[in-house]
Amino acid sequence: MDFRLSERQEEIRATARRIAETVVAPRAAAIDRDGVYPEDLFEAFRDAGLLRLAFPEEYGGTGDGMMGLVLAVEEVAKYCSSAGLLLLTTRLATSGLLIAGTPEQKDHYVRGVAEGRLRGCFALTEPETGSDSAAITTTATRDGDEYVIEGAKLWAGQATAADFAMVVAKTDPAAGSRGVSAFLVDLPNPGFRIVRQLPKMGVLGVPVVEIHLDQLRVPASALLGEENRGFKLVMRHLNVVRPLVAARGVGLAAGAVEYALAYAEQRHTFGQPIVEHQAVGFPLANLAIEIEAARLLTYRAAWLVDQGGSDRDIAHFLSMAKAMASEVAIRAADRALQTLGGIGYLKDYPTERYYRDARQLTLVEGTSEIHRLIILRAMRDGLLSWGYDVEAAGGLPSGRPTTVPDGLVMA
Ligand SMILES: Cc1cc2nc3c(=O)[nH]c(=O)nc-3n(C[C@H](O)[C@H](O)[C@H](O)COP(=O)(O)OP(=O)(O)OC[C@H]3O[C@@H](n4cnc5c(N)ncnc54)[C@H](O)[C@@H]3O)c2cc1C
């Protein structure tokens, strides 16, 4: 076992860190204040080659896999969660394409995203359903050489800047999860109407929207994968993206804690730096432990995706990384704000922004509750086990004693 990064991975980290420190960090507060999509960051990422990281070379990528992109997302998310999300959308828009796209679809969309010519968004969630994604009510009906899509979508981060959307709809509404299909919709399209930008709490550089799909017509060639087989595809698509959400959490947590530590070294109360008060210092040390644990889970998750293991075998490890890192980010942001005392609450300093941005992480790409369902299911199915033999430990209690031991005096 070797926990070190390769030379190439160190190089990716160094490049991403340079961009994070020189381009992202100076813009982070203004992106949050103005709530405007940071086109300049997108260009900087493209010019530094960061958009290409998680794509195969045959489609314009660098072939550095999920691990390469995880390293980059972690670095930029230390300073700006919107920037981390922006980088993540390269795969949020295309993971399904890499799994099930035709060579033509991949050559157009994946290459376009890798080269920074195209941007995509992912539209699954609806006003009436999120976690229970098989319950979506958007429909796609075949009409000659086209499909007509009708319904509504909520969220779809980056839709306002997108050149295409992966839209999930029911092609056989009576068949539940066996009637779901995915489509690649080129934008703009008059049937894809953004009706409202949602007023959210954080990550304000990447808008989320409400979309009405009114008689949205797409050619039959827009179908991604097979008709009615889209549910599994969407689940696999989401699985693959989880290490990237985890990397946003790890980055945010690390940024928040390092900021708080620097402040705690400098701020004095009762004649000493506040870091010397154990009530201030120890929580930061606790968070260091949690960040490293989340980071290891995240790197392993990325590695598992890059190994191409079956979903059934790895989904729970991806869920662990995502759940852990997003929850650590919330705890770290909370503690960082507390460490700064009153000024941590001011918009003049990043802790208030970290606090709002972190809160998003346990909601997106599967809530923490849904990840626990995935983990528990794997435990109960024997996919996740640490090799404990209950029989070797004497078996389980039967529930009621069968014999009264000799000498036991009943009161
Ligand atoms: C900022 C932001 C960006 C987003 N971006 C996108 C995007 O780009 N594309 C997209 O398609 N979606 C996006 N989403 C939507 C996101 O994926 C959903 O919000 C998420 O899946 C949860 O769905 P929901 O909000 O409908 O909550 P619900 O599914 O209604 O859940 C409500 C609560 O109940 C809990 N719950 C539900 N079912 C169970 C259960 N079986 N057991 C235990 N607890 C349960 C949930 O964990 C949650 O706490 C985004 C959301 C946010 C906040």
C-alpha cells in the first residue's frame, strides 16, 4: 500500500493550488456578493487545463481520471465553493455520457466540455420529487423521429450558462423505474424555459433554476443509452460524481480550519493567543482528524471510480466519502466561525460564507439520509463487512434463557 500521490498527481495539485491562490481566492468574496456566474474562473480553469482532467484522451482529456479532478476540486474549494462546483460540473454534465453515450455523442459533448467549448447541466430533480427519483413525472413521448418532453425541473445548477442539459424523463410512466430515459438537450431550445432563478443560501456563483419543459422537442438521436433503461444509468452517473462533491467538502473544511487556526494564533484574550485555550484549540485538532479521514475516504472513492468497479461493489464507499466529507465541512465551517468570535459572523471575512456554502453539501447529490440508506443496504446485503464471525463469538442471544443456572437464587 502506498499513500503517496504520483508525480503527475502532485503536478495537478500544484497547478490547481496556483490557480486557487492567484485567481480564485481574490475573487471569492465578490462572487458571493454579486451572485454572478464567474465566467473569468471558467476561462482560467480552461486555460490551465483543469476542465480536461477527468476525461479520456480520446475525447480531449488528459486521462487523469476522477482522482485528477478530485485533487483540483479540493484545491479551488478551499477558497470558493462556487469555483469547486464549477469545476465539478464538467463531470456532472457528462458522466452519463461517458457511461452510455454513442461515439458521436461523446465526441461532440465530452470533447466540447473537455476543451471548454461547451457547458452542461443535469436536470433530474422536480418540484415534487428529489430523493425518490423514480417518482419523477416529466414525460417523453415518441413522435416520429422526435421525442416530446413535458414537465418541470428544479435546481439544475449552471443551466443559465449551459449549452446542453441531460434531462431525465419517463418514457413509460406506468413502469416506474423501468420506464425512465435520459436525453441530451441542446440549448437554447424554446421548449426548455428557465422561469425562475432560485434564491438560495450559498454557493451564489452558480445559479440554480426552475425550468418548464413545454413541448420540448428533441431528435430521437438525443436519447442517451437505451429507452426505459435510464434509471440505472442515472444512478451510476450520480455515483461517479460523488467523490467530487466529497472533494468540495474536504476543500471547504480545510480552508475553514486553516483560516480559523491562523486567526486563533494571532488573537489574544486573557494574556495568551486563543489557540492556547483548549476550548478553542482542541476542536481544531478534532477537525484535523476528521478532515484527514474524509480526505482518505474521498481519495479511495475516486480511486475506486477510476478502477471501474461495478456500482454494486463500490456505491457504499462513494456514499461514505460524500456523506462524511459534506458533514465535516459543515462542522468545520461552524467551528471556524465560532473561533473568530463576533467578527466571524460578518460578511467582511470568509467564515460566514463558508458557513452558508457548506450547508448545501449534505443536500446535493443524495442527502446524507439517502447515503446512509445505501450504506446500510450494503451492510445488510453482506457487501460491506469487516469479516466478523458471529458464530465464532458464541452466536446470538436466543432472546430468553432456556435453563436457570445452578445456584441462582430467584428473589
Ligand atoms: C443547491 C442545490 C443544487 C442542486 N443541483 C441540482 C442539479 O444540478 N440537478 C438536479 O437534478 N438536482 C439538483 N439539486 C436537487 C437535489 O439533488 C435534491 O434537493 C436532493 O436530491 C433531495 O431532494 P429533495 O430536495 O426533493 O428532498 P426530499 O427527497 O423531499 O427529502 C426531504 C428530506 O427527507 C429525507 N428523506 C427522503 N427520503 C428518505 C428516506 N427514504 N429515508 C430517510 N430520509 C429520507 C431527505 O434526506 C431530506 O432530509 C440541487 C439541490 C440544491 C439544494
